[in-house]
Amino acid sequence: MRVVMAPDSFKGSLTSVEVARALADGWRQVRPDDEIALAPLADGGEGTLEAIAATGAWAWQTADVTDPIGRPVTARWLRSLDGDRAVVELASASGLSRLTTDERDPFGASTRGTGEVLVAVLGAGIRHIVLGIGGSATSDGGRGILEALGARVDDRADGTVAVSLDGLDARLRVVELRIACDVTNPLLGERGAAATYGPQKGADPAAVAGLDRRLARWADGLDAATGRNERETPGAGAAGGTAYGMLSVRAWFRALELVPGIDLVVEETGLVDRLAGADFVITGEGRIDAQTAFGKTAMGVARLAEGVGVRCVAVGGGVEPEGIAALEPLGVTVVPVWERPVPLEVAMAAGIAPLVACAGRIAAGLSHLD
């Protein structure tokens, strides 16, 4: 039997590479003669670089940039071995993981460091770029990125924002940018960037309202400079409005598009080819819940598996009925990592052992059917 291990990371606990290896170890303990392929995945957020690098077709690069609150930091990015393409992860420079809980600053955090990484990529002569924007610490509407790329922004005394794009890096004209995005939120309002993601970045209810107003002023200025209005574009609110900022300047690029994160990572990792001839695939993520239906890794793998007739199991550190309901119509069996509920802090600290045991149980179930 040929088995593919294609999980996402268990955020805050294990990378997708670690999860895939643990699942493989557990499977081999029960079915040592099966052929196992590791295909760690991500949905465009943290872990995207590691998942794509695991294919072996990329080389790690670094750039000395600034973190969300302006401190020096070394960010990583990937360059294809043929030298023609790059993958940049916003979280590497501007991610929430760069800050302690006490350092979170919803008004002060900037995406400038990610823009500085993009400048380094442009300096390397690369013209095909993938940008994963999950896991941000920011709510600046992409302002920091655009400033790093040459935009001039003036916060006027009357509260309005003036934006000039005359100095935007001319090299962008030949760049094709694909942005990995796994949400559909607009920029503003009840489902917008501030309301949906502000609290996890340190914003209380009053701060959320203030962030929304600030994003609206930023959008007024940027819309005036571009002649566009991308506020309601699905996904514009991603990464604190970063997607909005980039969509607004798409005319300055050769091409720019938002792509569902899992679809992009599946493409870059060649998962479709890896599933060819497979008998079984195990995917999974930290939680299988109501969000699973909205472009998460487990759903992406489930759809692929159904399309090619490969049996699929999804494992989750936490499993909720809504997640099961989303996956079962695709013929997916959902399996909790833990045989009985445990406190979150226990699950987060348990390491790979529960995953190894879980994969062993799944393999043993198949063995009984042989």
C-alpha cells in the first residue's frame, strides 16, 4: 500500500514536517512494508516556507529587516533552485510569533519588515513571487509594505491620509505576485480586519473600533491615489488588511492575484502528483472545526483525494461536529488525535507521541480489513 502523509502544522505545537514524520512513524510501527510519502502542507500562514522547502527544490535565503515593532530581525525566504521564483512569508518578519503577549501593539505594529524582504527579493532579480500572509501581528492595511517599496504616506493634522505612489519601486512592473490567502473577509466593518482579527493582536473592543476607523482613513487615502476601491474584495481584510493594500496597487505589477492558500501550497508542493497511485492519504491540523470548510488544509486535501479516488483520513488535535460535517460528505473519516478529551495545555505540551499513537490506530484498523 502507498500512503501519503499530508498534514498542516498543529499551530503552537508542531510544524507540518514534524506532524508528517510522526504520522509516518506511527504507521510504520504497524505496517512496516507500506510505502510512505511525506507531503507536509500549509495554508499560506506560518509553516508555508517549511512545507514548500520540504520538496527539496528550494534554497533558504535571509534578509536583515525590522520586526512588527521596528526591532532588527533576520527573516527567511525561499528561492527556487532555478533562481527564477521566491516564496516570502509575512509571518517571518511581521508575524505575531515575533512578539510576546505584552509586546502586541495593534496600532503600532507594521508590515514594513515584509516590504523590506520583498525589496531584497527584487534585488536578487526575481520576478515571480509567492507571498503568504497568514499569522500577522499587524493591522496597518499593508501600509508598511508599500512604504518599504517606495510609497510616501502623510498623516495630516486633520486626520486624513495622503498617499503618493510616484516613488513605488519600478521593478514591480515586471513582477508576478501571487498572494496566498485563506479568508474572505472585507477590509472594514463587522467582518473586517479589525473586528475579526484585532483581538488576537491585542486589541480590546475600543481599540477594534479605533483600528477600523484608522483603516478606513488609510483606505480613503490609498483609494484616492490608485483610483481603485478594493475594500469589499473577498479577502481584502486578510492579515490586518495587507491584502487590501496589495490589491490596491495591482496596476503597478505585471500581475497580482489572491489565491486560496491551500491551493497555492498544493501546487508548489506537487501534492497532486504525489497522490497519483496512492491508496491512502492522512491529512490533519490542530483543530477540525467550523473553519475547516473555508479553505483550510484538511478540506483542500479532502477535495483532491475525492477527485482522484484516494481514501482520506483527517486527524485533529481537537475535533468538533461542524468540522466532521464539512468533511464527511467527501468520504473523509475524521479521527481525533486523542482517544479521550484532554486539557489544551496538555495537548500542546505532549509532543509527537499522541500523533504516533493515532497513526498506529488508523493503520491497525486497515490491517484488520486486509
